[in-house]
Amino acid sequence: MADIGSGTVGSDEVGPAVLRPDGTLIAGDFPAGPGTCHYAVADGPASLFPNGNVLVMASPVYPTNPPGVFNPPSHFFEFDGTNLTQVADSPNAASFISYQGRMLLLPSGEVLLTAYNQGGDQLLRPNARTNSPIKTPSVPSQDIADVVLYSNGGAPQDAWRPVITTAPSTVVQGNTYSISGTLFNGSSEGAFYGDDAQMSTNYPLVRITNHATGHVFYARTHNHSRMGVEAVGSGEIVTTQFDVPASVELGTSDLVVVVNGIPSLPANTVIATPRPTPTPRPRPTPAPRP
């Protein structure tokens, strides 16, 4: 995603481009900032929200003095498929360049942002070949970091949800089971960051919620029958295995599949204890015949 406005120098990537569930991509011009400043995502992060909007971390593009895309401060924008709206910045966004941020789409539907700017003179040490500074922005005297949860409160369309077609009605603590359904890999990778980091969430998670206590447990999933993203409306059946935690609470529970922060409708299941292994009974030794 790049700023392509007149007088800018272009930018790098947040790619592959962020694919929304409706099939549109986040692309196009960024709004102009103060003066002649435009914004771009230069190897920076972006993430879907469950309602299909996209959160983007962007930095200013300066055409001169010096030209380039790696500049603080960073700002945050939300794209709804048509409009790009600036939203609240993280506490230390003024000290960050977009490439210093990462995003992860959580099973809760929130987006976890982490950003880190190394303090001291690390960025100002001379390049070995040119004996000139690698970069000359203002560098903080100490490390600066943000860890922030973003949420827009939006809900997904039902057509975007994974759908469970086959699930066990009873499971036992510590055992492994199969579960099948559609859209288990979602319609997008979830979160993105150029070519230098990966944080895709296009795989199924299994969440178990106990009816009596409301406590939530996650089961490890593995051996997915496929991993590629799917178009909304796909009827292809995907199967995965899940390991029931040994610590999961007993009793009736909701079992859902979560992909990219979007849960399926629940399937009812009962968590049971393992059956004890019967103790072998000793057999009497037959008496010898006379």
C-alpha cells in the first residue's frame, strides 16, 4: 500500500495487499498531513477487524529534506472499503516509524499492536562503507515500546463465519478428535507486514466454553486438511484435529471454531473424564488332573 499522490516519492509495501472478506483490497491514496506531508506504509503493519475493516499504521512521506518514507511520527487509520479514517494513536506513536510496528488479530477479534524503537545511538552509527550515518532521524535516549489492544466493536457478517458440519458430541480430557466444516481457513490471512514478518491467522482454533462456569479453554489444533484462504461462500469441507486440554472443566460446553477472530456458531459437547482402566482379575490355576 503506497501513497501515490503528486510530489511524493512513493513507498514500500504492506503486502500481500490486505484482502477484505468482500473481496476488495486496501489500496489507493493516503490523506495528506500537515503541509505537503503524505502518509505511507513502508514495510509496516495492517490487520483486519472481524467486521472487515482494516487497521493500518502509517508514517509520513517527505518529498524533500530528506526524501523518503522512514519517518516518525506514525498515525493509525481505519479503512472500511471506501473511506480511510484516522483513529487514536498508540501512546508513543510520535516516536515510531511504521516499520517498527507489528499487529496480530486475536481470537477475541481485537488487534494486538506492538511497537518498539531502540534508544541510544544505534541508528546513527556510521555505515562501514560510506562512513556516513545509516539514518539521521531524532533517536530517543532510551527504548520506547507500546503494547496496545485495538477494537472497533464491529461484528462479522454471518456469511463470513466458519461453519461446523461434524463435531464430537462427547470428548475426554487429554484426547484428540477431528472436527470438520467450511471456511476453517477464513477468507484472508488476518494481519500483514510487508516481507519481513509473518503473523497470519488463517487457520482454525478450537475454543471450549463451560456452560456452568463460563470459563474458556483453547484446544491445540493440528493436521489441517488445507491451509489456503477461501472465498466467502465456499462449500469445501476442511478437517482438523484438536487436543482436548487435560485441565478442561467437565460438563456440557460450547465448542466453536475461531478463524481470524470470527467464531462459528457453537456446537454442544460434553467434556467427560477418561474411563478407568479395569484391573485384570487373577485367574485360578487349574489343578493338575490325576
